Amino acid sequence: MVEAGEATPLLSSKPIGTGSFDRNNAMINFRRKSIKKLTIRQMSSLIPDKDDEETAADALVEKMEYLPVANPIEGLAPLFPNGGIEPIDGQEYVPYREPSLVKSVPAFPPYPRKARHRSYYLWWTNEFRHWWKSSRLLVRLGGLYVYSFDPTIAPQILILDPDKRKSIKKLFKFAKKLGQGGQLRVFVKTVKPFTRSMRLLVGGWRWFEAAPCRRIEVGVEETMAFIGNRVSRFVARGATDMLGLEIVLPFQRFLFRGDYLPYPEAFHPIAVCVCLGIIRAVSPFAASFQGSRFGRVLTRRFFSSAKNRWLPVQRIGDLNLLSDDCQEKDEANQTADLVIIARRVATSLGKVQTSGDGDGEKVVRQYEALRDEGFVQCGAGSGGYAVYQFRFKSTTILLHVTPYGPSITDVMPFYLVLEFETSVDVRQQKWANSLAPISSLQLQGPQVLEGYAYQGAFFSPHHFAELKQMYDKQLLAYEAACKKLPIVSKNTRHGGPPRDLPTLKSFLEAGKRSKKRKQNTREFNELQKVVRSVAREILALMKKEKKMGEGGHRLAPKGVILYFEGLDCSGKSSTGGLVQAALEQSGYDVGMRQYNRPPTSEQRMRPWMDRFDVPGSSSILDLSQTQDEDGEHIGLVWDRGPAGDFVYGNLNELSVEDKKKRYEEFMAFDRECREKDILFLKLFFVTNRDSIAKTLGKRLAQKKMARDLTTWLQACRSRGEVEDVSFEGLEAISAHIDPTDFIAFNQYERNLRIFSNFVMNTDTDDNPWVVVNTGDRYAARKALMSSFRDHLKEFQSRGQRCSPCLGPKPSMCSAKTQAI
């Protein structure tokens, strides 16, 4: 029989309940344990203060009265796998640190999930490898030059008769030796093992430093890149040898035999062999890069198809809501217990970060904000480190909070660690009485969760790294552009500081690296070329329709509605703006409508779709020829719309029957647009959380730049009474990001599910939704313009008997359309 006051080795290193309990001593003991980094937990449940005169038995009894009723299984939690914590949906989540380690600082800095060359030494090793490859090529070319003028070899080549077959073979061998490096080919062959070892070292290092969820993909990618490198070199050498032996040298003999070239005046065998040797030396070097790239692209597309990842443009039925685009395998499940609590903690810490900025609000301290959520402070340390306790499902959760500088737009992020304290001793006075009602704990998700809180949002380490890296990149480009401003001012007419978002983006391009700037310029020019091409097609349709007269069917739509819907920070305006630019260049008068606010009381009294404007009128489809003889081509952009009422309004709380009525009302509006020859282009923008975090970091950097530019422009004001500087553009940049963007980041899966359900229930074969994945902005924009062309072709064929299909009908597989 085990008596009260006994301790088990798994739970405590000394008996519990002997002597009086003192809160201060408990906190000191907690700090001492943190310093020693003990792997065995001591009692850490928060107990009210006790007087020195109280006995140990009274303290233990009052402790049990203070704590909620708990199963004795908590005392035996270490006996169960993972402390009785079950995974969700079989999703694997590997925490970065064990529950017993100190949680004041991250084990290592956060890094992007797809980061490459995170180690400084790996980056330099890869740079050295490329330098070594280039040096080997220079050694080959140097040996080629020396060998071509070798006095023991050159005279023998000059006296060869080009009419003989043996001469062709000797010339080919001479050219082959030149390509191998001549007399230095022995050195090149000697260092070949070192070259291969460097390649294998870099590939293995890349695999080792990859994120755990991507190691298989990175390993296969590096293997395929190595295979592509070797195969491309073999193919390049074989093709060069075949070119010389079967084409160039026989063709030279043909020219001499047919007297097309005079012999021996035009016979220069060394020059021909030198050219072949240079090609044989350079072609494997150039082909190796393309072979590696081909292997990487092949691997990425294979994994993209195998894992059914999102395409740049697709139908809603093909959108896999279980892919790793939105369900990253190394992220904790969003319904896990600790994730839900972490969001509550981040919301509370957001009050601490945003209060007391001189706006008259009361400063909220950290412990006060967390106390409102049920967290009680039980420890503290240097550097702002604090520990809190929270009772959850008859167990205790420890929260570790530490400021994680530097600040981002003058707001300090916090480093958070939450863990289940599975070794809390809540036994009864007699241990034997605690054995009968033993049952398994019902805890879901990981035992330890690590992340960062910023402006009310909880970021995983990977997501926070994406935000911080993009933030730092933008500020670095801004600083470099400011240094180049005097040179830009000297060479251009407009060299002053930027005053709005377009000029700020152009200003930042000057501060980027030359390679990145050239890539951005090339992609921009290609996209503008596509936009102009689509605009010319629309103009041609307008002219053709005008020649046909009123008797023919309409070729160019009289009105166009561009409906941009989707997740926040998914690039709706920048990506969908290309379609808008094509309409404007073709002569459409395009207007903008923003429906990011709930309907007013007057609008709620009318039918739901009446508050959404259409071309020509605010409530009805009216495109009659009232403004001029030919009528006016009008375009209208909906920035958010009916689907937003489900996500950001209260329509998602309606019953199933009421939701169906809303769906039918939207589809009736779609059919009416089709009958009135209005092109209703419905675009649903989706992206992954890594891309959203990048966009948040970019907008935060632009907000900080706007503050600096405001100070800059205030100094540029004229000394007269008339104000000649406007700050409206900078205010628009600051307003481009607000707290709702961070709230939407925490509600990513919820918003994606509601948006997808609306799109899926309103999708039709006549006018399907276009799902645009902006994870890769350039690919998404090119695919979107191609899809817009398809919609224009479908519109042209509406008056014909047979209409072209806008794409295969999506397979409504439950695995793809299942809600998150």
C-alpha cells in the first residue's frame, strides 16, 4: 500500500507535501530547474500563498480544492506514449525541441521552408564549386592553345591528305585531344575525383539542411540533378564527336573533291581542329547546367503531380484542399489544442504590442492581457522571459513568452513555446486510491508547439521566417535605392523620392541586385506583351463586329464584370489587374467597386444581389445605346463580392436551405449576364501561407518606408504659404495593411473552406470559376491571360450552335473537394 506524500521516480526527485509551501520558494525553484535544464519535471501547478504556520497536509488538501477535478492518470502521463497526446488525422509533427529544455530562446533561427544554402559555409562551398568548374574549363582551353602549337605535333597535322579516310580519323583524334586539354588533360583527369566529391558534398549538404518535410523531395531532386549533369555531359561530348567525325571533316573532304575549295590553299586542318576542340571543351560545361536544371524541373513536376498540388489556373473541382499547398506536413494541425490556444495568446499579446502609442489608450501590460485569457504568471527571467500556467482539460499548459527582436515597424514580436505539463503531480493523499479510475487523457496535437506572435497573429517558425526575410529584403532594396538616388536624379527627369505605391515599386527596383532586376524587367515585358496582344484581339473583334452590323451576333462583350475574390494578401489586384489593363487598352471604360464592407440596413431590405453594380446601371443590366451612337464598352471590377459576405459576414451561419437560396440567386445573376451579352469573369485567388507571410512582410516594409518618406517629403515642402507636397499616396501605402490581414492569416483554413464551398456550389459548365494559384505570381499571370482568351472565344461562339468548351469538366472527387 502506497501512502500519501510518497513520490514516484518519474514525477519528483523528492517527496511532495513535506513542509510548508511558499510561492516565492516555488518560483525560485522553477528558475533553478530552468538553469540546470533538468529532464525530470518537478511540481509546477500554481498554488495560493500559504502561511508558514500551516501544515503540509492542509496545504495539499487545499491544493486539491483549488485545482479542477482531474483524473489521476495525469500523474502517470509519462508512462503513456507522448504523454497521452494523440496526433490528428495521422499528421506527423516533429517539434524543434523537447519539452524538458529551456524555452527562452529558439534552438535555431527560423528559416523559410524552401530555403536553400541556409549555411554560410554551404553557400561558399557551392561558390567554390562553380569557381572550380570554371577553372577546369580555363585549364582545358589553356592546354588546347599550347597543344595546337606543339612543334612535334603541328607539322604532322599540316601534311595530312584530306582525301584519305585515315586522315579524317587522325584529325578527329587531334581535335579530341585538344578538347580534353592537350598536355594538361592528365591534370584534369587527376582532379576529377575531387570535382565529383565536391558535387556530392554540396548535394548531400543541401539534403541535410532541408526542412524535414522536404528531405525526400530535395534528395530526389539533387540525385536527378546529378544524373542530369552527367548525362548531359556525355551527350554533349558524343554529339560533338559525331559532329566532327561524321559531318565537319567529311564535308571538308567533299568540298575539296568537288573543287568547291582550292587545295591546298584553303586547307587549314589545325584551324578546323581547334574549333572542334573548343566546342568539345565548352559544350559539356554549358550542357551540365541545363542537365541539372532539367533534372530539377522534372523532379518538381513529378512531385507536384504525385501530390496533386495546385496548378497556376484550374477548375474548382480539381482544387485539392488536402494538398501540402494548404496542409503543410511539418505544421501542426490547425485544430490541435495548442494551436487554438496559441492563437488566443497571440491575440492577447497583440493588445500589448499595439497599445500605448500616444493615441490616448491605456497601456496594457503583458500579464494583464494574458490574465484575461486565464493565464497566470508563475516565473520570469532575464531578457523579458516569462512563464505562465493555464488549466486545460484537467491538465496544465505552460506558456513561455520572450521578446524576439528587432522590432518590425516599431512593433516587437514575441517568441512563444506552449507545452503540456504532463508530469504534474495531482495524486490523492493515498496513491492506491488513484489507481482505480485511471483512463487515457484526451489531448490532441503535439505536446510542444513553437512559434511567434506578431500583431495578434500566430506564426509558425517557417511562416515568420518568410515574413521577416521579405521585410529585410525590401528595406535593404530601399536603402540601396536611396544611395543611388543622386545618380538616378542626374540621368532622369523624375529623380525625387516616391510619393505613391507605383513610384515606390519603381524606386525599389533600382536598389535590387542586377540579376534580380533584369529578371523582373524581362518578366514584366513578357507580361505586357501578352496584355497588348489580348487588347489587339479585342480591338479586332470590335472592328469586325462593326463591319457585320446589327444583324450579326456580338463578338466583343458590351459589358465585362471582373469579379476578384479570394484570400487576403493573395495578389488579387496585381494579378487580376492584367485583365483590367487589357480591357482599358482596348477602349473599355473600366470602373472599380469595393465590397469589403457588410451591407447597410437599406440594402438588406432589398434582394441580396441588388447591391452589386453592373455595367451601365447600379441595379439592372442596362447597356442600351444612350451615350453615343455605337454605345459604350464598359468594364466593372468587383473587389470582393457575394462570396465575401459568407466569409466576412454572417451568411455562413445560415441554414443549408437559406444558403442554397443565396447560391441560386447568384447563379440567376450569372445567367442574366449571359443572356444580356455581359462577360462575367469570376476569379477565385488562392495561395499558400508562405506566400501570404511574404506579402505581409512586404507590406510592413512598405509601411515603414511610407513613414520615412513622409518625413522626407515634409522636408521638401516649399517655404511659402502654398503646400506643394501631397501625402495621399503615402497614406494609401500605410493603409494597405491593417490588423484584419493578420486576423485573416490566423483564419486561413476557415476562410479557404468557406470560399471553396461557395465557389463549388456556384460553379457551372457554361461559365466556370477560374481558380488562380498565386504561389508563383509570374506563372499565375501568364495562365490567367490564357484563360481570359478562352473566355473571349467562348463569348464569340455564344451565337453559334456549338460552343467551345472552357476545359474538361472537373472530377468531383471527394478526396479533392473534402472540406478542411
